[in-house]
Amino acid sequence: MHDWTSILSGRFIVFDGPDGSGKSTQLRRFAEHCTADGIDPELVREPGGTPIGEAIRGVLLDPRYAEMELRCEMLLYMASRSQLMTERIRPAIDAGRFVLADRFISSTLAYQGTAGGLDPEEILAVGRVATGGCEPDLVVIFDVDEETAAGRLPADLDRMELKGAEFHRRVRQGYLAQATRDPDRHLVIDATRSEDEVFEALVAGVAGRLGREIGESRMDSGGHTAAR
């Protein structure tokens, strides 16, 4: 059994991945798992999570706006994110709560950056303004190939899901590149497996990664050298 209260209190974790990766299903299961173990997460989604953010979400995902300019698209995501940070994420973290987010800046880097063509440094610069420099403790990437992901999507696709196989192949590459650049902050889960197998890997991965950090921190506070 894991001590989820010690592991997750005050933490900010993002679940991310391509459309059809199953991340939202795993987010729901992980939230239920945490609640059953006595820690109630602050669940947020992007874009959205606030009244203003949900209005922006409606614009971003509406297929009628297929010709939206890429930088406009990125800025709308960031506007929703800024409101979410102010209303929900930052207050929850300051109160010592566990925040669990469905998407974050990692999505913008993959979709508007690697797949769309925007300079990642430009995205990160705007992101620092939108979030006030707040970064997640861990980004869990649910990795799935574009063929498998496409087979999981609903028949009624939103504007982002309609962008085609080549676009979504680049999205996947973008996520994996982020994990390669910063492996300590990313956990990659093979999401092609069954829902139960993915969840088992998720629980073990989060507990192993963040539980180890707690152990290292305790060693440091006791005057010992932390294991690396």
C-alpha cells in the first residue's frame, strides 16, 4: 500500500497525451483511487475548468473555426490556462491540496509547437506569463500510436481531432521529445495496453517517482546525502 497523502499533498500532476490515448479515463480512475485512499484531488481540465475557460474551450474545439490562425489558437489556450491558474490551481497548491490536471503546457508544446510549427521558446515565454512560472511536479504522458488512437476516437470529432493522421503523428513525437529532454519531470506510460494494465503501470510509476523524491528529501533533511 502507498501513503498517497504523503506522496501527493501539495503536488501538481498533469496527465497528457494524444487524443485517443485514454488519459481522461485514467485520470478519472486515478482520482477515484486517491479519494478512496483519503486524498481528494482538485481536478481540472484544459482548456476549461472555469466559466471563462469553458467559454474559450467552446471556441477552440468548434469545427466551424477550422481556419483559426495558429498563434491565435495558442494564445486562447494560454488565456484559459491563466484563468485556471488564478481561480483553481494556485489556490489549491497554496492550501496544500493535490492538483490533477487533464492537459497543461505540455499539450501546447506538442500540438501548436511540434505539430503546428510554432517556436517552442515562444510558447514557453507566453506560458511563463500565463502560469506565473508554476510548473507541474510530474507530467504523465500516455503514449499511443496514431492508428490505435484514431480507433478510439468518437464518431463526432472536434476541431483538433479533425486535423488528420500526419498532424497527430507529429503530436506524438512532440510529447516523446519533451520526455526525452526532461526525463526527471516526465513519466511515459504505454497506453496501447488494456485499461487495467495501463492503470497498474500508472499507479506504480507515480508512486515510484514521487515516493522516491520524498525519501530523498527526508535523507537530505536528516543531514545525509540523497541517493541519485
